[in-house]
Amino acid sequence: MSLDSFLGQAFVYLAAAVISVPLAKRLGLGSVLGYLLAGVLIGPFVLGFVGSEGQDIMHFAEFGVVMMLFVIGLELEPAMLWRLRGPILGTGGLQVLLTTLGIAGVAMALGLPWNQALAVGMILALSSTAIVLQTLGEKGQLTTAGGRSAFSVLLFQDVAVIPMLALLPLLAVGSAGTGDAHGAADAAHGAGSHGAEAGHEAAATLLTGLPAWVQALAVLGAVATIILGGRTLLRPAFRAIARTRSQEVFTAAALLLVIGIALLMQQVGLSPALGTFLAGVVLANSEYRHELETNIEPFKGLLLGLFFISVGASLDFGLVAGAPAVIGGITAAVVVFKFLVLLGLARVAKLSTDQSLLFALALPQMGEFGFVLLSFAGQEGVLGADLSGPLTAAIAISMAITPLLLLVNDRLVQPRFGTKECDDREMDDDMEEAPVLIAGFGAFGTTIGRLLRAKKVRTTVLEFDSDRVDLLRDMGLEVYYGDATRKELLDTAGAGHAKILVVALPNPGVTLELVHTAKKHFPNLTIMARAFDWQDAYDLLDEGVEHVYRDNLDTSLRMGQDALTHLGFRAHQAYRATQRFRQHDEESLRTLQAARTKGRGIYVSAARQRIEDLEQILRLDLAERDPTAEAGWDAGTLREEFGRPGAGPEATGTGASA
């Protein structure tokens, strides 16, 4: 089999993803860094499995970014945008403005003309939406104050690409000649630029010879077409498609929308990703929003992974080796300068130290839209190959080191500054005597904490989002900042004297890490852990956690009970059915945990038998027509079934009149 063919190239990329990502995640490096390292490994300067002949794969891979921006747009309801207006316009606008002017000033000091310096400043001011959002999302940090601020800045940057693309043709006066322009376009062939070049070639056939202001109007007209067309045409079109009740046709329609808008954007020289982002925002309040997101998500995830591999494979080590000081200097100078600007903006926004560092370390790289702008600047004659080549290499290197910066933040920066902030907070003298520790104080943990507080049970709460800590403390709750997975912090919080550890963290992987630490160092603790599904519950049971609480089980059972009563079943029958279901479900969890270690066949057989047993039990129970039972809650039977006095509703004085 030839690896030079399209199928051969696709096989190499997919094999690299399947092998590298699990290894990277097992080593705690994250999937993005795994993809990037896989790209470096299979690239032309290491194993040489892919090279310039892999451009066809890049055409598909860059659509991961296009689809990601579409999904982001779908998630941005107008209300959310309004809440984020301060960080988006304030922090995001200042970041782009200050970084652009700062880099442009340095470039002019080094001898570049003002128009080229301004173009370089705009290109390098942008950060990588794909890498930052993917990495922060994996780490569960998008919901923190630093993560939300980073998202706001990235959103402003993505929108700012539109006026940048409109402005670049106006900077072409007196810049690089035609030959240099073509050289620049060739030099900017790195990750993300192949499709852009194709798009700009198409744009040249439509807009060639037109004045720059006409080209700018064409860009704005394309944006207006997407917004107006999305409001007036897309909803009726999706409504008609939905009536067919064909999932395949709806998926095809979603892909058709994304690809069609991308093609339209290429015809006018715009970034396809920005066009699909606008379409997503237009459809954010549509009734088809979630269906579109569900259909696009699998394609987005796979293609985004291929995009990261392509970035790693596009690193031109030959160019770097030829001018290591220049490219290394550009990369280091831009990353350090952007870090300082971001850190200053974080302090102006009054983010805490740990969140400021997360924000500043997440965004100092240059981004994939830099490839697009470099290619466009070369096509328009703004920058020559002598500038575009080193800048392309610097952008790719800075993107590749971003996961490493965030890894350093997690392993070195956050433990140092986070612990300091936690230690600096005033804690009560008897904090270590609280019988209950609660790790994680989101919606799940807050409910537990409020219940225990109402019953005068003392708790010590550990939360990793410092802004949430401040808010909850202002509300009168005793919450302390810190990473609960650290043994030292658990010790300080009184884990050695507490009786119960409630694990209410929003991330299954972090939950397992905390459980492992607690069982190793604090065997006195009874651990009660939140699980998100059956697999999470199995993992916790494997770790020896006896008290596992699956997300939404109680809520779904309560809804099922209400559904039965609305269907005409007696209240006591509905109550007993849900309790029998709960009891049987808990038994099944432990039975199937043991069965799954004996092979898939045995596990599936055991699961089917448990389902059949439950259906038979509930069918007989709901068919009951005992007059005595219908006259009341049958308190004695309920107590006998569930093993505790006063277990039924009659203990509260509730009758059976349903």
C-alpha cells in the first residue's frame, strides 16, 4: 500500500491519532499535545510518513476549526453574549489593540514600513481558539473565571478577523511586489493555510481588478447575507427537512450548511470559520440548535484532531534549523509580550492571582487564523516571503507549546499560588474538627452543603474556582479555596479528623484522583462520591468506594413516579415502584460490576437478565389491586421492604388519597 495516496495519508493520520492520544492522556499530557506530538513524529522531518503530498488531508482537517466555530456560535445565545459584553469588548478589545500596537511598534523599530508592521501586529495578536478551548475544556477550566475570560477574548479575536481581512488589502500600497506576494503565499503553507489559499485564489477570480474599497464592501455584504439569510431562510428550510423524520437527511443538511457557508466565504476572501461562526450565532435561539450541534459534533472532534496533527506535521524544522535565533527570538518575544499584556488585563479585570495566571498562560500563543491572514497578506502583496516564512514557523511553534504552558500551570503554578491564596484566607480555629469535607461546591455540592448546614452539621468546603469561593463566602457559606486532590490541602482542611468526604467534583477523572489520594492517606474517611454514569460508578466501585451516587438518578425516578400517577396508578403503587426500581438498580450496579470483569458476553447476559427481572417485579407490583393497600400506604409492608422505620411517606403524615 502506498502511503502517498489519499487513503494512505488518511490511514497514517488516523493511526497516529488512535495511538498517540491515549498514550498522551495516560501520561497526563492531554489530547491536544498528543495530537501535536503525533504530527511531529509522522511529519517530513522525523518519520516522513506525510509531507507536502498530505495537503489533501489538510483540506479536510482545517474543517475541524470551521465546525468548531459553528458549534461555538450555536452555544452563544444573545443573553450569554450580553452577560459577557464586558470581557468581550473590554478585555478582548484591549488585548487585540494593545498587542497589535505593541508588536507593530517593535516591528517599525526594527525597520519595517508602517503598513507591514501593522499587518504583522494584527496577525500575531490573535491566539489559537482551537487549541485553547480544547485544552481548557478537557481540564474542566472553561467554567472558571480565567477560562471564561479566555473564551471572551478568543471570541473577540475571532470576530476581529473580519475587519482585519477587510483592512489588509488597504495596506497593500507600497508593499511587497507580485513575486514576493506569491512567495509569501507559498511560504504560508502551514497548518490552516491550504484551504485559505484555495479560497483566496477563488476570491481573486471574482474580485480581481476591483478597488480595495469594493472588496471590503464585498466582505461586509457576505456577512450580511449570512445574517439575513439565517434569520429568514434557514429555519423554514430545517423545518421542512425535519418533517421528513430522516436523521441522515438532517445530518446531510447540517454538513451542507457548514460547507456551503465556507465556500461562500472563500469566494470573497473571508475565513470560512468566521462565516460558520456567524451562522451558528444566528441559529443559537433556533429550535434546531441542539440537533445541529449533535450532528456536527462527531465530525468536528475527528477533524479537529486531524488539524492538530497537521499543525505538528507542518513544523518546518529545516527552516528553524536555518535561522534558529530569528524564529526562536520571534516566538519567545511574542509569547512573553502577550503574556505580560494578558496578565495586566487580568489584574485590571480584578481576577484572582491563580485565575490571572491561567488566563495569561492560556492565550500568549499565536493562532490558526494567523496562517489565514499571512496567506491573505501575501496574496494581496502586503508581506513578502522573507517575512511570511519565519512568521509561519513561529506561529506553529507557539501553538505547539501551548499545551505545555498549561501543563506547567497545572503542575507548578497553580499549586504554588493556589495554595498560597488558600493559606492566606482566614480559617476558623476549629476548621479541622468539622465532621464533613465537601470537595466541589457547584450546583451538586451546594445542595448537600446547604442541607447539612440547615441541620447544624459543620462542613469544610474546598473549591478550586476562587471567584466562586468569594461569592459563596459573601453569601455566608464557609468555603475555602484549594485543589482538593492535593494531600497537603486535605491534611490542612482536617481530613485526618473528619468522618465523611463528599466528592462533588464536576470531572470524573479528577474525582478518581481525589478518591485515590483520600483512600491512600486518610483511610478514616467514609467517601461519598458523585458519579455521572454507570462507567463512572464502576470506576469508583473498583477504587473501593461503597457510597456512589449517580447524577440525576433521584430526579429521574421522581419524574417517573409522577408520570405513573398521571397515568392513573395509585400514589402508593407509583412510590413503591420507584423504590423497588432504586433497590434493584443499586443491586444491579454491584452485580454487573463483578460480571463485567468476566468478559463482554457474560456481562451482556447478566445485564439482560437483570432487566428482565426488574420488568417482571414491577409488572406484578403495578398490577396489584389489594383493597387494603389501596386504602392506605401499606406502611408495614413498606417498612419491611426498605428496612427502616418510617421509611414511607406515611411517616410524615401524608395519606394515600391520590
